[in-house]
Amino acid sequence: METSTSEGKRGIHIIDERIGSGVDVKARIGKARTAYLQLKNIWNSKQLATNTKVRIFNTNVKTVLLHGVETWKTTKAITQEIQVFINSCVRKILRIHWSDTVGNKLL
């Protein structure tokens, strides 16, 4: 594990080189998944419009997922992992089943 230290106004900070790595991204996806599951009653609601559900997803799940993204070392694999999670959630919100043929670009 590569670490370095820096001293700032609030004391010594340890900087972990793993930040922005696959480990950090998986942790963010896990937290976003938890946020998504906590809103399960909203996704299953037939009283809310689809565009309202998508807005709730963007404000409550995507923000958790992308918190700190500016510090990540983004790679194609990390970007794809994030997009797979987002597409999976959106497919569930839109009630698109695996047997339906809907491309990722349409999402």
C-alpha cells in the first residue's frame, strides 16, 4: 500500500494511493446500492411518474455514487463499472426486463 503524508491547517493527513482505485469505486457502488435499496418503495410505486423516479434516482443515488469522483483515477474499466450500475438501476426503475431488447444507448 502506497501512502504519503501532508501537513495542513488541521494536522497531518495520510493520503492513500488506493483512493480512486477499484476498491474505492466498489465501495461507492456499494453505498449507492444501499441508497437505491432504501428507496425500493418509490421504485415500486405506481403512483409516481417515471420522470419523478428518475429525478429521485439522480438526486439520491447518483450523488452518493459519484461523491468524490473528482479525485478518482478514472479508467475505462472504472467508467464501465459505474455505467453498468447506473444502467442496472435505470432498467429496474423503467421496469425493463432482461427478455426485453433495449440497448444501453437508449437508456
